[in-house]
Amino acid sequence: MIRRRATLLLGLVGLALLAAAAARAIYTSSGPGIVTLLVIGAVLLVSPFVISRVERLSAPAGGFQLPFTREIAEMGAPNAARILEHADLGAFADAYAGVAGELEDSRYEAARAHLQDLLMTRSAALARQEKFEGTEVRAIFNSASPAARALALGLMKGDPSLADGATILAAIADPRSPGEQYQGLELAKLCWPQMSRSYRSAIQSVIADSPSGGDSDRRRMVAEVRALPVT
């Protein structure tokens, strides 16, 4: 807003100088002073258009500043990318995507899980405030990026209408990160009433065949989902 006012002011000053030069040319004789006023006025008058043009040329393609939001847009979710770009979550997700690869060592599993939980919690909160499109959120999940999938699951937890049985089943049966299956189980429990019988049955079959190991929270969530009715 401040930049827009400044460029507008430049244009008004330029217009005023041109008017002054024109008046001087009418009521006085011509001279170097008039030429100077005309040149300066013309430059200032066109400067807002030049500044605007330079800003458009220097902006990243698609108007997205963050690498993560540019990737989201390329996945087929431009509207979601715009929301993320203007929210604090966009910067956080971009930072998480950058460090997640550096935390693959088992020594950092707790730290990575904590960051992923934060990402999903913030995603859920944003989905309660903004309107996302289900097709875009599912396109984000279908990418190979663990950060993008965690973001999508968080959005679905905040707004269950964005979720579908195929996405929930994929998170449980083929997780891309250690915490994804647990988040998928939580989402399954949340969305169980709206899921079809076929997906309910498929999810219970997957967790019945999966190893019984893992932490206590995961075992508890598995037990809770297995206890849900299929019909």
C-alpha cells in the first residue's frame, strides 16, 4: 500500500510539473527552464508505469515467493498455494520441507516427528479459517513429498470434507514418513462415518496385517480403528 501511494505521488508531481511548464510556455517566453520542467515532469509522470513493469518482471513465475508454494502450484493446487503464500504456514512448511531431508537419521526421528506434528496442527487450524478445494488438497497429497503429504493430511483433519477414502487408505497402507500412518489412522477415525464400507474394510484389513510393533500411541490408535464398525 505504501509503495503504491509513493508511485502515485510521483505521477501526480509529474503531472503538476507538466502543467506548470505548459502555463509558463503560454504566459512567458520559451526557454531552458520550460524544457527542464517538461523533461522532469514527463519522467515523473511515466515513472509509476515503469516501476510497476519492473516489479512484474522481477517477480517469480506465478507470483509465488516460496519454493514450497511454487511446488504446490505446480502440483495442480494454485489456489491452495496462494492461501499458503499469504499465511505464516507457507513459510513454516517451506522451512520444514528444507530440513526434513537433513533429519532422516534415526537419531533425529523425535525432532522430525515434532516438526511434522506442528505442521499438521497449523494446517488443521488454517483449514478451519480458509476455504480449500478438495481436489487441490488431494493433488497435494498425491505428490511424493513427505512435507506436502503431511500438509494435506493436516488440512483434511481441519476440514474433513476435504478427505476421501483413497487418501486415508494410502496414508495408512503406504506412509512416506514415520508419523504419516499414525496421522492417517487419526484421520480415518475422524472421517469413519462418511467413508464407504469398502474403504472401511480395506483399512481394517491393512492394519490387521501390519506388524503389532511401534509406539504405544500407534498401537492404541490401531486398536481404536479396528474396533470401529465396518457396516
